Amino acid sequence: MKKMTFQRENDVKKRMKTIMVYSETEDKECTTRMKKGFVYQVTPVDKVQEGHTVPEVHIRKTQNSKNKTEGFSLRVQGTFYLRHERMLVQVRFTHTLDIDIHWKKKSFFPKKSEILT
């Protein structure tokens, strides 16, 4: 069974747009929850600032054998510039992906390879 929820918000005062997608999948082995997020904030600028165009990537992975859970998180933050109606604007963005898995089995970690043991 799979459930999906889509959420979109526009804040004109903050010049911000947010898009979120939530999904939950359940089968006989595990329950998976996933959240995808896209946030954009626009600011008018006079000139392009050097050094702010390379995006930052943050990755985190967790495993908990006691609770039988695994987690994965990815976040990309950055800036790009574009012209809109003869004005230079800076767009700051944040893209996120969060995945949480809850295993129903008692032994959920994959077995170690014979080569490693």
C-alpha cells in the first residue's frame, strides 16, 4: 500500500516557494517513509557574488538494530542567479530527501560477506 501527499506554499512577502512530497509505503518486510522538499527564496541583487555558486551537499545515514530502523538524509543547498524583467535576482535553494525504513523482521541487517570474514 502506498500513500502520497503533495503540499505547495507560496509566501509573497518572503519571496519564498516551498514544495513538499510525502510518501509512505508498507509491505510485508518493512514500512518506508519518504519526504522530498524543495525550497526556493528569491532576492534582488546588484551583482553576482563570487564563491556562492558551488552547492553544499550533506549526507547522513543511520542504522539502529535495537529499533530495527534505518535512515538516510540528503540535503543540497546552493545559490544561482538569473535575470527576471531586467533585474538580476539571486535564488537560494534547498533540496532535501529523507528516507526512514522500519523493518518488521527481527534480523534486518544484511549478512556479512564471506570475503570480509
